[in-house]
Amino acid sequence: MNLIKVIFLLLCATQISAQCNNCSEINLNGDFELKHNIPGTENANGIMQGEIQNWYNTHGSADYFDNLWNWYYMSGIQSTMGHLCYGSRPSHDHSEGMYTSVDILADEDLTYCVTFDYGSHCDSDKDGKAHIYLTNNLQEGPTNAFMFPRANTHTTWFDNSKMIDAIVLDEETEFTEVGMTTYSATIDPDESYSQLWFFTEYLHSDGEFANCGFMLDNVKVSCKTSALADISMVDLGDGRVELTPVFSKELTGVNYEWNIGTEKRNQKTIIIDQQSTSQEICLNITDSRGACAEACITVGSLNGAVGQSLCDYAVCLDAAGGVPTIEAIELKTITGEIITIDNSFPEFDFPYCIGAWNMCADGAYELEHLVTDLNMWMLNNEYQGQVAKTEDSGYIEGCRANKLLIFQSELSFESLVIGNEKEIENYNIYFQQSHCNEIPNEESETANLEETQAYPNPAISIVNVTLPQNNENNSCSIDLRCLNGNILESYDVDMSQNNTMQIDLSQRQAGIYYINVTTDSGIESHKIIKL
């Protein structure tokens, strides 16, 4: 089996969260494991007491859950969690809810990410749901209000509310000693919200008793701003350049962190010296709202040569409930030319329906055809890059339905043009450039890019990284990055003491990772496939 086929098969198991950001959390109310509470089913002894001060029950009791408060007599329970019951009673659908304070603003440049860990356990084979809402008007409810909340029974609670999702709780989310499932979703709020609300629902009314529970932990709300539009670069001469962030709106309370190799600086504007090889300089900011952003720029070498970048992209095609179509793809070449591929290109058959086959007009799920057509077009036009489709991901790291992956592409994927065959439904497409590797120009005076090696590849557990044998500076740094470019592990290595570094991937999920080795000679990146 050739390498491309191997990569295609592995991509089916790769988990990408193209929706969410990696900003620091702006609410600190969700880590139940670091808190202590008084268990009980009365308001006086429920989730509102003990050290958990920022969670409140809206109906029923929302107790915490651990070894001492084990509703279902399961073994291996070692974590403290928020706990909401649901199930069937002869007289009503048993439901509980709880909420916490958040600070979500309706500023047009802000996108929020909600993540949490969850699991469920039920003594019935019937399913339930966990509803997640943003709202402003919740009130604490009495312990006998176990009814499922609806807009007509709890009017003010739902006024100006925003539904994030309703997660089906079935055997795939069952809580066991193995662990829980991580959920994430992005929110572009059209108004401000002060409460994040969870409540449960039982999906069957057969008159029998069913005792089920929804467990919740590590609730995080983070915020990203699009106001960091670019980085301007001014050539000062004598091998120096000045870098300054460009904002689309004025921000307050901004903290700056420039990453220049292993060096960090905290000024708004910096001046750096050009090196013998081009450098990627990244800026991370946070503002007074807790919003973060990142922008990067490539600074050319002293002789002016800048290498070609091959980049990876991830697109989350969230077709749950909707029938979206891809009507065009906007690309940019390395020369800056914009190409919009649409139905004027005879090699393609736009629009491509990416909903379920029985929902598309012609009864065919067409994403596979788009992948084939796009790969053939790139090959025929001698563009570097490869496109692949993952299998249906369910609720893996916030991305429902399929994910479209473009990796090591010299074309910059700018956007997708989306239509809809059924206007009554909603859908979302999440698009993200995730990682770039620079390929230096052959004529430029660059360092030897084969100084380091990473093997075996593919790897099951240990990856060996060999380091340069002859280096004037005996130190280097090694970063392990995931597909979206975020650093998972970082090491400083004294090469005078050790010329081989081992990185353990045994506890990492299957997928694609990058190992970046930074020395005085530059940065070398290795793409590693974890089996």
C-alpha cells in the first residue's frame, strides 16, 4: 500500500476541532474536581453549597457525583462532577438542570468556544438528551420541580435565550471507569448572555421507571477576537525589520507576546534582526475581555529569499439538521492570484451536496466527488497538496458530520461558498488554516535541512529524534505540535549531552503530529503519523 493510501486511511481516525480556539478560559466555574460540595437532594444541601458557589439548580437537584455519592454503584469512580438526573416516572418526564455565570458579549469581533467533558449512565436502553443554552433570566427552582422546562412553562427562562445544542445521551456517551467524552462548540452571539444552562430530558414515556444520570466536568468558555487583522513589516535597513500588529478595531488592555524562535517579547512593536534563513514570527494577544488572537508573519532571510509554504487546512462540515451545498472554493496561489473555482470550471460539478444522501436533491452524497475532482484538478495543474475526507465524526471535539482535510498544499484555501437546498434548516461550516511548513527556495543560502531525523514514521508509541552532531551552539528546542499547530509538549535539549531525544506518543490519539526542531541553523519540521 503506497504512502498516500496509508495517509488517507489514517485521516479517517484523525480528530480535528476546526471550530474551537485555544484561548485561556474566561470563566473558572467548571472544574468540579478541584472543588468540594455537600451531597444531597434538598436546596439547602445541593450544588449551591460548599465550595461550588457559582452553580445553581433550576429544577430538581443538581448534585455533585463521586465515590461517596455514587448513584449507580459503578466501580472506578474517581472524579468529582456535576450530576443531573433524568428518566421516566409514571407521572412525568424527570428532568433536572443547573447553570453557572458567564460573561459572553455581543461584540462583532468575538467568537466564543464552549467545551466540557460529559458522560451518561442509565438503567434503561432508552435515550435521553442534554440541552445546552445561553440565557439571562434563570432562577433557582424548588426541588419538586422535576418537570422538563419548555418555553410555554418557563417563559422568562427562554426569553432571548440561545440554544447551543441538544446532545443525545446513548450508549456511546455512557459514563464508565474509562472516562468521558469531550464536547466543544463555537458561538457567535447576537446579544450578550450571563448564564450557561444545562438541563436533561428523557426521550420516552412508557410509564416505567428509568433512572439515568448526566455527568459534567471541566466546563470552559473561551473567547477569540478577529480584530488582530495582520502584522505590518517595515524594512529598517542594515538587516533589521520592524513588526507591528494591525487591528481592525481599537482594543483595550492588550497584552502582547511575540514568539521569535525560543525568545519571547512583550512590546507592541518590536525590531528584530534578519537571519541567514527566513523566520516565522508569531504574535499572541489577549485583551481586557479575555479574548485572544494569533497572527504570524514570515521574515525573509538576509539575502531576501523567502521559501514556499505548504499548509494544512481543516474544514468542519456541520451538516446536522441541514442540507448544505458547496458552491465554490476560493484559493490563492503563491503569487497572490485569487482563483475562485465554481461551476465555470468544466472539471467540477458544482454545487456539491454534503447532506445525508436521502436529503440531497439527486439522492447522492457528493463530498467524495468533490474530493476526487479537487485532487485531480490540483494534480493536472501541477499544484502541490492533497485533499481527503474523514468518516462521520459524530461529536468528536465539537465537529459533527464530516471533516474535509487539505494537507501540505501550496495553494492557500481562503473560503468556501455555501448554499442550502432546504432553507428551513440551519448548518455551519468551520474553516481553519492549521499548520504550515516552509520549503526554502533552492537558490537561497539556507542551512542544511537534513540535520535532524524523526523515526519510525508511522509510529505506534516512541518517536526518536536525532539531533545535529556538529553545532556551534549545543542547545536546541523541540516542540511537539498537533495538526492545528498548537504546541502539546516542548523540550530544551543540551546536544553536548544527548544527540537523540525520545517523544512518547503512546497516550496520544491516532492522527498527524509535527515535531519541530529549532537550532541556530533554523527550524526543521517533521510530520509524524501516529497509528
